[in-house]
Amino acid sequence: MSKSESRSFFGKIFRMRSEDREILKIVGLNKEQAGLARYFDFLVVAAAFLLFCGAFHLHVMLSAGDWDMFIDWKDRQYWPLIIPIDTIMFPAAVQAAFWYYFRLPIGATLCGVCLLTSVWIGTYSYWHLWTMFPIVLNVPSIIIAGCILLDVILLIFRRWIFVACIGAPLFALTFYPSNMAALTGYYVPVEHLGSMASMADVIGYTFPRSATPEYIRIIETGTLRTFEGTSVWVSGVFAAFVCIFLYMLWWQIGMAFSTVKTWSQSPKLKKYLGFKG
Amino acid sequence: MAFIDNIIHGKGLKKSVNSEKYSNDKLPWYTKTTVFKYGNFGIFMFGIIVVAALVAGARIYQGLYGFEHGLDSMSQGFQDYWMTLVKAELIGIFSFNVVLWLYLWYSRERDMDNVKPEVELKRYINLVLWILSYTFIVYWTTSYFAYADGAWHQTVLRDTSFTPSHNILFYGCIPLYLTFGVGGFLYAMTRLPSFGRAISIAYTFAVLGPALILPNLGFNEWGHAYWMTEEIFSHPLHWGFVVLGWNALAIGGVLMQIVIGMSKSFKKINSKFADNSNSEFTENL
């Protein structure tokens, strides 16, 4: 049996190719050091996944959570406006760090996947099992399609300014269509107490949230309804416009967060910390 | 110490590895793996398992006693089941934190100018393990139990700041992520020359930002008690948590600092072995 055939499953996946050996030769790492670098990579991947799941979810939950959580808040006026504006921030920052330092065009998609994973774990474990809201009431938004577009645009153009001008508007404009298939059933019109409502509205009326009474539900409150079928696109284009500038800002924030900078240490504390000089 | 060694290395394994009568061929296969050679992987995994057990215990406790004793803060059941828990969490976790942080300070490196690159390398990996442990509890806090808080406050009108969801989220999880956040920061400052020589701005933000969520709770509770009784998640009252949570992204800067430090350690080690093929250094770790 040849050596390659006798390798374990993981051995085959992670085996070193001739190209890898060349790279190690250039950077001056021996085999053991390369193993340590790979070990470091696995720890960082696990830490990054947990970090983005937690921090991104907190950000969305407390700045746009109502529209993300509830099916009857997913209207044509605020939902396609607020969610893209709110959710482009973390993908832009993470893209900046991943692309600038590692040339990895996966930052935005990673954020999208982390958000959806953490939202669903919380939704099922607490909203459904603990407080017994039905899953049909708590359907989260999906931003993964827009995130993939951001990463693809970055991969093609290789400049963040192009992602800001092309990718960010696409992120906002594809948000509503990419969620449409999952939500179509909820937009079916039904008769409720003699008035027309959507299926999503009826679900919201049926399962009351004690602390979110109907009068504070923020949906379609302006005159945008008079635009009828085009109202969602008016919101989408507005979101696209804002997303351009927010992407630029958050790319810079991502760069700032991932930059190594230090404050000078006081000589007295340095002495306590074991520095002689 | 023998008990801790057994947890980290397996029963009697450290002794047998260091014994001269064992040649390299006779050692178990896993003693030759990178995970075994570098960093204290075992003790960090032990810490993560303990945190996971606490998280599972908290979820079960909320399920059992949330609705049974958590609806009326004036009831005796609430005092017994929920206020006792808060006191136990605050006293228990902060006591542990003080002991751990003092241990890290008193066991600090006393000669930072002469830390061997092999030792430095091992400490960098330990620092990444501190960060992994930190992000593990950060996830449970900022996503899992924060969402639980949302579910609870949509369902039950609060009559106290010490609700069943808050008692786990704010007084259990946040002190627990301070354990790992501040612990890792102290570990880096007291053992790694590159972190001790000057204060890392990224690490300061990554620890201080999420830590300030605890005092920001005062504003949140004040707002809910006197100003906003309904629950709008995206209300500006909650934005303090959001802005402080952004600081967790500064972990990226800390990891970049670690990468730079590890590269320098590799170069120092390789300068000893000109042919760049010697694996002797790993056996001395």
C-alpha cells in the first residue's frame, strides 16, 4: 500500500502538497512550525466564529431586532430599509480585516452565516421552547445572498471602493427579493373581523406579546402605501444609498479595530512587569 | 498540583513523558501532536467544559423555575429561587475572579528581557486559548442569553430589574466573561514582552468595551423603570449595549499582534538552526 493510500481521512484532507512545501521553504518554516501555525489557525477560526455569532447578533438584536424577529413587523416600508442598513456594518468591518491581511474574500458571508446560526439557536431554544411562541411568528431575515454578493464583488474588483459603490447597493436591493420566497405565504391576504389583513398580521394578533402591544408596532406608518406595488423598491433604493456610505465607514472601522497600536507603558509598571531596561 | 497535571496531561502521562526510560518510540502517539506540545490545551478545554456545564445548568434552571417562581418579585418563591441565585453568582464568580487575577499577577514573569523564544511561543498559544475561552462565553452572553432576555420581556411585564433572564445574563454571564477577558489581558501583560512593554490598544478595547456593558446596565434599568415600559428592542435605550459590543471586534487587532509576535519567535528560533529542519526545539517545550 502506498503512503498516500494509508493516510487517514483527515490525513488526506490536510496533507501537505508540493506547493505548500514551497511556500514553507520561502517563509522559512520547518514542518513542526507549520503544524503550530495550522493549530493556531484552527483556534482562531473557532474564536472568530463564536465572536461573530455573539457580537453580530447582539448588534442586530438591539438596533433592528423587532423587524428581524417578528413576521408581522416585516413590512414594505421599514423592514427593507432598516435591516440592510443595520446588517451591512459588521460584514464591511470583517471583510476589511480578512481581505487586507489575509486576502480572504469570505468576511461578509461568514458574518451572514454566523448571524443566522445564532438567531436560530436562540429562537428555537428560548422563543419556542421557553416562552412558547410559535416558530411561524419568529422568522428571522436572511442576509446571506447579499453577503455573498459583497464577497464576490470584492473578489472581482479587489478594491473596497468598488464594493462600496457596487456591492453595498446590491446588498440592499437583493435583500427583499432574497427573502421573498420564504415569506410569500405570510403575505397572503385574509379577512380578519371584516377587514383585510395579511397572514403575518393575523399570526401577530393571535399570539400577543405582552410588552409589544399593537399600538407600538412600527409598520407602514407613512404615506408610502399610496405608492402601492413600488413602495418596497423606494425603501430598497433608499437603503442602497445609505449602505454605500455605511460600508465605507465600517470598512475603516474594521481596519482600525484590526490595527496593532500601543500606548506607552509607565516606567514604574514596566519595572513591576519584569523589564530591567 | 498532581491533580491538575493529570487533567492537563492525562494520568501519569507527564511523568512518563519526562522519564528517561521512555524513548520517543514508546510514547503514546498523542504526545507527538502539536496540540499536546504547545500551550495548555487541556486546562483551557476543562475551563470551556465547566462554562458549558454552567450554561446548560442555567438553561435548565430557567426552564424549571422561570415561570413557576419568576413572575412576581414580591413572592417568597422569587426570593428563594431567583434572588438567592443572584447573590450566589455575584459572590461566587467575583471571588473566583479575584483569586485568579491575583494568581496571574503574583506568578508573573520576573525577567521579561530574557524570555526564551520557545517559551514565548508557547505563551502566545496560551493567549489564543484565553481568547477562545473568552469568545466562547461572549457568544452565550451576547447571543444566547441576550435573546432569552428578549423572549422573556416580550412575554412577562417586568416588576423588578432582577428578572429570571437578567439574573443569568447580567449577573452570571457578564462576570464570567470578565473572568476570561481580564484574565487573558493580565496573562498577556505579565508573561509576553510584546504585550507588557506597551499597552495594547486593541486588547484594552476588546476587554473594556464588553466589560462596560455591566455598568451600562444601570442606564438600561433606569430607563425601563422610569421612562419606557414597553419593549422595543431597537429603542435608543439599548444602543449603549450595541456600541460597547462593537469593541469585541478589536479581538482582530489582538490576533494580529499575536501573529506578529509568533513570527518574531519563529525567526529567533530558526536563527539557532541554520538548516531550518531541526525539530529539537519543540521537544524542549
